[in-house]
Amino acid sequence: MGIQIDLSRFKNLDIVAGDDGVWVVTLNRPTKRNALDSYTIEELVEFFATAPRAGVRAIVLAASGDHFCAGLDLAEHHQADRSPSDFMHICMRWHEAFNKMEYGGVPIIAALKGAVVGGGLELASAAHVRVMDNSTYFALPEGQRGLFTGGGATIRVAGLVGKARMIDMMLTGRVYQGQEAVDVGLAEYLVEGSSLDAALTLAAKAAQNLPLSNFAICSAISHLGNMSALDASYAEAVIAGVVNTQPAARARLDDFIKGTASRVRPKS
Ligand code: 1HE
């Protein structure tokens, strides 16, 4: 379906389209620990604005080098000596990128490693599923740097870990890693081996769902969460009306009725 994405245009993102509809988007500034400069943010906006219309069925968001992302490019920020209005507009572009991710309707699985800090954690929290390995650690060092979050952490990181934990992370520089990070909600999976391999497996699984179901899962749940319960229940019914009657679902339901579809069983 849809439009072609010219992958050769991207410089700070390495993008590979898989045959199965699973695309791998790799942050590719390892010498700067994948710090997010304004150019990278523009590339994220461009890719994630386009991916939902390009037949992408799932995305793995990965990183080159040992660290997922060191957050805001502090060197660029320092050098640019931005005005309040300049930085407000920078933050608006971060929100544009991350909102396109969270609300775009295409499943995004983040493969985390090393530092996932500051704006790097804001980026990870815009994905739908986070997979970490034993090297991964999370922090919000803005408080220590004389800064504040500007890429949605007050919404998404607070949504993952709760307001009190986020405040503690920012006031004290607390670092979360290992099982504790999963327990507080910063990641959904902690794997022994490579987080990229595990994320690819999860993305391949998600890509087998019907795209319209994934669209609802990866946009409606977030939108409904922004509404009153009354409006959310109304909108949920409307969305289910569309998704649950899609012609493509009939074959899957036929298989269930005939007894040929897989059954839901506990893990052995
Ligand atoms: C950077 C950045 C960066 C590394 N901006 N250049 N973010 C932070 O406060 C994290 C700052 N970074 C670090 O704490 C460490 O660099 C890491 C833990 C991520 C990695 O440590 P390490 O020892 O592997 O690398 P390094 O030697 O510190 O850095 C290697 C290079 O990456 C070096 O550049 P070089 O040219 O001297 O080789 C670093 O300057 C560069 N580098 N991190 C720019 N962040 C919308 S508001 C969001 C608010 C925030 O995100 S605040 C930022 C929080």
C-alpha cells in the first residue's frame, strides 16, 4: 500500500525495510552516543509521519554503538545559545516526532541498551513496547544539568513509572537498571541476550496481526486515555465497530469456528 519512502535521504537514521513488513530504524550517531540533534529530530518526524502510509507493519527502533540514546544534544544546545522561544520550538518538533510515533498506529518496539537517558528515555517512552538487556540503564539527568524535560517525559515517563518516581529520578539522579527497571514500568522485557534480537521477534509477531487491529492498538489506546471515561467508552465502541467487522477478520474467525485456529494456552 501507499507511498514510497526514499531511504537514501536519511543520514542520522539507518532504515532497513524487511520483506515481512518489519522495518528496522537505527539511530546512527554512535560517536555522539546517539544524542538527539535537531537534524535527527527532523528525520524522526519525516519517517514516523510517513511510515503509517507506506505499508510498514511494525518497526524496531534500535541504536548503533553501546548506548541507545544520550538525550538532547547538549553540544548543539550549548553552541546555539538558544532563546526561550527557540527552544520552545525545538521541543515542539520533539513532540511532533514522538506523537507521530505513539499515535501513528504502527507498532514500535524499542531495542534498548546502555544509556537510555534524558531525551533518550523520552524517545523510548514513545515506543509501544520496550525491550532492555543487561547493559541498559535509565535516568533523567536534566535536574543535574540545570535543565528540564522538554520531549514529553512529564506525560510519557510519568505515565510509565508514575509521578512520584519521575520526580525522584529528576531530583536525585536515580538510575534504574535490571529487573527493577521492569518492575517500575520502564521496560516490558529484560532479556539475557540481545535486545535487538528479542525486539525483532516481538515485531515479527505483532506484524502478523491485521494492520487495522494494530492501528487501533497503537493509536486508539493512547487517544482514549486522553479522554473522559464517558467519551472514551463511546469512542471505543465506534473503533470496535470498525475494527471488529473488518472483512479481513472473517477468515480468522472462520478458522476459530472450524477449530483450526490456535487456542490461547498458558505458557508451558
Ligand atoms: C554527547 C552527549 C549529549 C555524549 N549531547 N554530545 N543527557 C545527558 O546528560 C547524558 C550525557 N551523556 C553521558 O552521560 C555520557 O556521554 C553517556 C553515559 C551517554 C555515554 O558515556 P561514554 O563514556 O560512553 O561517552 P562520553 O565520552 O561521555 O561521550 C562520547 C562522545 O559523545 C563525546 O563527544 P566527543 O566529541 O568528545 O567524542 C560526548 O560529548 C558525546 N556525547 N552525550 C552531545 N547528550 C528536549 S529536552 C531533553 C533534555 C535532555 O535530554 S538533557 C540531556 C541528558
